[in-house]
Amino acid sequence: MRNSTAAKSTTPTPLLAQVAGTASALLREFSIRPYAPPVRQREREVTIVCGSRVPAARLFRERSPGKQPTIVIGGFVPDATEVVEFQRPMLKQAGPVYYLNYPREGFHLPLFQAQLADLVESLNLRGEHPILMGVSFGAGVVAGFLQEVLPRDGLTIRGVLFVSPVFCAEDLVRPDKERTGGVRMLESNLRRIFSARRDSPEDVERQIERARRCFQGLFGVGAENRQLDRRHLAIRDKIMAVIDRTPAQGGFERTLAIREFRPPSPETALFSGPVLTLLAEAEDNLLVPTSPTLALCREPRQYHRVFPQGRCLVVTSRYAADPVPHASLIFHHQAYNPLIAAWYKRFSAPTLLAQRT
């Protein structure tokens, strides 16, 4: 496993920051548009079985003349359209970017996987093989897709990018008898949500309200002691809006979905193509000490059994007072972006073939 360092960015003048931020926001709103893939058979089949009450993810596309598409799957927050705000230029340089935003009103993992599979098939039919980018919780969604859907449906992708992956619930919540090392704020909230009474809307609302405050606090920690430009502030407002406006039932169902995740077997290759896994230097502040994902990523021999062409890098800061926390693509983009850009260069080689599990 290798370490990477990146310098902290210089702060632009207020006037330049305001002009650049306003222009960026306008261009962003214009370029990211709703998208409906031509193939939607799996989505229809799951909807027929589950009924129309199951909400679907919202799909967006950002066009690009490049030939290498990327599909972004975000974490709990922010939305996929927000989490890569500072990575969008390099993703667009490679090709079009597709975003799957989780529904607000609920969450059904099989339906989300069906929508992702329909999108991948639509791209495959055009001769395109996307890179899947999963962030935190979204990495667990992608891992499940690789385990269950991709080989079953004969779909093809070209590579996988994991940012601070959470492959299973045990990454965030320890068994009751294992409490050494202190209880993390998120761990405590998840434990309460997992034990909430499904038949009690009041109990669900109470536990989700605790989780709202937890996520607001986690994001606030990332923003501490920083001079935020208009882009940061716009993203912050959207993130807080997502947290505030997601109904309790929607947050509850999305949180419970993590219990459906299964960690990759260290004895079996999950994906044989190119994989980049980026761990933050301060992952231990969020993931528990017994995290199976951290154990996998920190043991090179096991990691390469699961991802034979994989690379696992630790994203670090030059400044001891500003360590890179879990999935901090927004506040520590200067540390993440060079690693992502270097990895994407390998896909510009015309002789590189798409990989399948």
C-alpha cells in the first residue's frame, strides 16, 4: 500500500472566488441533465413485483465528447451529482458522466441494482464499457453489483474506482461484545436505527432525527477552519437540504440496506479488471477497528486475491492538523484528484480491452 501527499490549495481572492463560483454553478446546472436509458427492462420487472410504491433512483447525465463513460454512485450524503463536484472536469475529460441519485422517499436495493444494470447494458449496446465509481456506502452498492448482477447478466465494465469503501455493516457497527477503542458517533446512531421498531413511525423518526444531526456534524467537521468559496457553500447548502428533506422512512430504508451488503470473499476474485481503492488516512475515525474492509485493504495479499489488477492507495495531507477524513472528495480534492487522474490515464490506451468478472 502506498501513501500520497498533496498540498493544500491556495485561497482565491473573494472577488475571483465569487465570479468563478457563480460561473461554475451556472455551467453545472446547464450541463447535468435528467437521463432515461433506452433499456429499462429490469427496472420494470422489479417494479411489477414490488409495486409502484417503491421509489426509483433519479438518473442524470453530463455529456462529453470522450469515449470512456463513468457511472457515479454516492454515499449516504451528498448526492452523486454533488459528491464529485471537484472531480467532474477530469471525469468529463474521459467521457460522459452518469449519476444515480438515491430516492428521497425510500430505498430498495434490488430496484437500484436493476436501474444500474439497465444503464450498463444500454452503454454496452453502444459498444461502451463504463467505469463504476462508488463512494463510501455507494462502494458497497457497487461491490454487490459485481458479486450478483454483473456475472449473472453478462454485462461488461472497464474498471472500478472505490473511494473510502464500506462493503458491509460490520465496517460501521461492531458486535455488542466488541466495544474496545471507543464508540463512534455514527456507530452509535446506526446501532439505534438497526434496532428501531419498523412498526413504530415515532421510533423511526426519533432515530433518523439523531442520524440527521450526526451527518450534519460530520460535514461540519470537514468545513471547520476553512475559507469556503461559493462552490463549497453551494454544495454545503444542497447537502444540508438533502439531510433535512429526506423523510424518515426514506432514510430508514436506505440505512437498513447496508445490512444486505456482503463483504467480498478474500478467497475469490470479485473483479478481474482494473480497480483503484482510495482509503483516507483518517478512516479509523469513522470505520470501526474490526472493519472487514479495512482488514482486506490493508493486507496486500488478500486484497489482490479479490482484485487481481487492483491498487490500494492511502490519501494523505501534508498537514498534520488537516488529515484526510473518510470520503473527503469535496474538502480534500487536491489530495484525491492527482491519484484519480493518473489512474484514468490507463484507459486512454486504445489496446486496453474491457474487463469482465
